[in-house]
Amino acid sequence: MAIDANRLMRETFVAAVECHPVLGSTNDRAKQCAAEGTAALPMLITADAQTAGRGRGANRWWTGRGSLALSLLLDGRTLRTALAHGPLVSLAAAVAVSDVVSARAAGQSAGIHWPNDVFIAGRKIAGILVEVLAGGACVVGIGLNLNNALGDGPLELRSTAVSLADLTGHTHDPTQVLVALLQRILRLLEFLPSEPAHISRLANAVCLQRGEVLNVDSGGRLVRGVCRGIAPDGALLLDTPTGEERIVSGVLRH
């Protein structure tokens, strides 16, 4: 199903929409638009397929046919998504994805794997990549396994990832999903100026790692501890042998 760009502009907060059949990366295209300075913001960029989809660090994101690959280019001055709120922007996007997926997942609930993944039924359904640009502009990249079949994906993903279509047994209108997702993201971002901790409270409520032993590489330092949830500023809380550790940014290691 094709994405209805006109409907997205009518029913959501985006001022411009680009829909591409193929892109290297929607985040890279968003950064290019930001550098050119000519795009109407907020801007949404989608791609039916990505040849160089990116996750955190050196990770890559597989975009199968029927999945949703999208990036939001936000003006930080308008939406006040300042540098200091980068982690909370990522959590806001993850909460929004969790809510939208849960509403369509036939009684199953999605939740967050800190720092930037959404899981359901024990498998990954979405990933978030937030990049804060010079001047405070922000790119929110989301890869959502919507109507793609994981059986067609790379072998290593077939037992660890899932799509909403695989989960529910039917396909979903990508425009309807995008409308719901964008509306939810906007409502959450509106809390950033006055009540940013509201976002982290919602994220903490759907944190799926609580009670698990996690290994986190934080700036080259490996921290091992029991997850106690997400702090008001979006940091991961770990109970370690030497006391509580707050991890503001890091990568999970197995």
C-alpha cells in the first residue's frame, strides 16, 4: 500500500513529506535536507527500501519489503528538542512506537529495550536512531517491521525480530500507522519544555529489561548490573556490586 502524503500533512504536524521507493538512508536524506536549509519543517522522509539503513554505531537496519523506514527532521528551536533532551527524544519515539504497535497487536504489549529498541513477544519490532545536528535540529529515525515478512530477511534476524503483520496475521495500512505514530510523537514531544520527566516515566513503565542482568559499554567502560529501570532524565539505572550506576549513553553487550 502506498503512503498518502497529503493525508499525513492534513492530519499530522508535518509540513512536508518525501516518499522514496529507494534511499540509502532516510536519516542521511534528512541531514542533507537540514544542510540545504530549504525544507519546510517538520519534515517526514520515508523509503520503501534502504540500501544503507543505519542503527546505533556500526549497526545496520534491514528494511524488508513492507516495512516502514522513516525519519523526522525537527526544528529544535520550534519544538525545543534541545541537545540536552536528545535521550528523551529517543525514548519519546520508542514510547510512541510501543503504544501504536500495542494498539494493533491483538492483546500483546510492546515495550522498550533501552536505549533505542522496541520489542514485542520477545522479539525486536522497531529501532530508533536520533541524531542531534548543529543548531539543535534533530533527526528522529524509526525502522518499524510493519508488513514485511521476517522469513524473507537475513537468517540471523529470523529468530530475533518480528513484524506486526507476522504477529497479527494481516497487513496494516502504513498511512494509518504513520498518522497514529506522528500524532503520538507530537503529544510526547510537547512535554519536553515543561515536564520532560513525564516521558521517562512512560518509558520506565514499559521497560522490558527491569530485573535483568545487563552488560553496557559506556564510553569504553563495561558496566554490569541488574536493571532497575529508567531514571527521570532518561538514564538507565543499574544495580552493580559497587552501588547504583546511571548510564546516560551506551551500547548493550551480550
